[in-house]
Amino acid sequence: MITLATTWLWASLPFGLASSPHFNGFDVSGSTAPAREILHGGPLRDGIPALDRPKFVSAVRATYMLPDDRVMGLTIEGTSTAYLIDILTWHEIVNDRIGEGNRPVVVSYCPLCGSGVAFEARATPELQSLRFALQ
């Protein structure tokens, strides 16, 4: 009985009767690489937590920082903030609010290539804000 079920499942694969292969939530049935050769290479889905509304200290109080610590700086409406690259490497995405108008922004950093970008986190002026995360 077990052999029969296994044979039926094996025989159904070439004809598309078996369900499409999925990997980490993605359908890889149309991939040019065989699904069995796709290996997991990083954190699981939602394995890199976004940082929401971080707390900041003034430059004078940031005595733990070293002169060669790298930061990603952002100035909006006269308010400047600095995001430590060491923290961005861990979180990769920061959802924040900056400036007099409490403007929602997203700061994104890629530790693989060392690049960062920031943008306003509103699709339209009517929206309060959007929240971003890695999935």
C-alpha cells in the first residue's frame, strides 16, 4: 500500500498533478534551476526585525560611539538624525518620524552592498504612514 502511494505520487509529478513546489513562500515551479537545488541561504521569513520609532540621544550623550563609527545621516525640516550602521546592519529597515511635522520616513540599508536610502513613508498626503518590514 505504501509503495503504491509512493509510485502514484512519483508518476504524477511529470504531468503536473502534484502541487507546485514552494520555497519560503514563493512558487518556484517556473524556476530555471531545479527546485531541489534551491537552498536556503539566510534568515527565515520575518527573521530580520524592522526597527520602529527608535529612541535617539544627542551627539554629546552618545559617548559609546567611536570616532570611526559609520552612520547614515538624514536631515528633514531642519532636524538631523544619525543611524548607526552597526544597528542598520542588524535591522536593515527603520520606520521613523522626523522633523517638526513628524514626517513618516523609512530608512533602508543593505549590508551586502553597503548602500542606504531614505524616503517618505506615505503613498498619498491623506495616509497617516506606511510601515515597512522584511519578509
